[in-house]
Amino acid sequence: MVSHWGMSLARTLLQRSGGDLSGYSAIGFGTHLTIRLPVAPMSEAPQDGCDGKVRSTARVPSQSPDRVSEEPKADPTAASVEKISVLIVDDNAALTGALAMRLAMDGGFECLPAIHVLCSSVEQITALQPAIVLLDLNLPGTERSIDVIRGLRTSTPDTRVIVLTGNPSAEAVRGAREAGAVGFVAKGVATDRLLNVMRFATTDAFMLELDG
């Protein structure tokens, strides 16, 4: 049988939470208790999942149709990186192909179709308007490389010529510089060093790379 003190304590605790407790005892039937509890609103009551974990049932306000979120748009004012156009003039197809692949890997250069024979070269290069020309000194054809450098200096002064040769010499360096080349690179030089000369080809300094 539940004591009067126990019933009083239980009723006080239930009333504080919004509930109530009543009961009675009868000989031969024991004690009968009635417990009344408030019903929690559906939007606030927690729900038990299958795994026994309590999950919140708080409602998320729905988004109005006129405020549908959109994917962020690219900034039209963002400046695009302009690649440096390069024309390789060399009769070694394997070399021009390998250089073109290396320039493509760098990402800062755009390689134009190579020229393998010097014939009306000044006119061809002027029409293409490349930023940089990599020019071998000893090429087949009806023109000399030194004359091509001089011709480009007049016809397209914005195009920078870098001599790329397998036979470097002091005389060749001097002749290329006087003709208007902005750089002189031996073919044994590491490719990264050649690319460095190309990146600084717009400066007024004459750049020289002879050691492998």
C-alpha cells in the first residue's frame, strides 16, 4: 500500500510538471492510482529512432518560391590569365614536338604550329603575330636566321626572338644580339631555364643561357 506521504510527494512532483495523481485503496483490491500527464505538442516532442537515439522534430521553415537559392555565378569582372603565344622555328620535328608538349604542360604558353624551313619566314611570322619566336640559327631554306631576326624587328617589333641553337659561340651570341634577339639559349640547357628566359623576354635585358 502506498503511504500518504508517498502519495503526497508524487502528486507534488507531477503537478510541477503539469500533471496530477489521484488514487484510492480498497480491502481485497489493493491500491489504484491514476496519473494524468500533459500532452506534448507534435512540433516540440522528441521522437525515438529505431536505434534508440532521440531525434529532434523541430520544423525547418520552408523557403518561399521567390527566394529559391541559386548556384553562385562566376564573377564577370575576374581577369582571365592570358597565355603567351610561342612559335618554334626549327627543322628538328622531334624537338619542336617535345617543346610544344612541355609548353602545354606549363599552362602559361600557347604553342603555334612550328615552322621547319626558312622560306618567306618574315611574312609568315608577321601574319601570326606570336609573342615569342624560338629560332634556330642553322636552318634549311632560302633565308638566313640572322636576316629573319632583323626583318621581324622591323615588321613586328612586339614579337621577341630568342635564339635556340646547338652550336653556341661568342660570335653567334654577338650577331644575334646585334640583329635584335632578346635572348640566346643553348639546346643543352634545362627546359625550365629556357622557360624562364621566355617569361622575361618582354624586358629590355638580353638574357643568355649557355651552360647545360
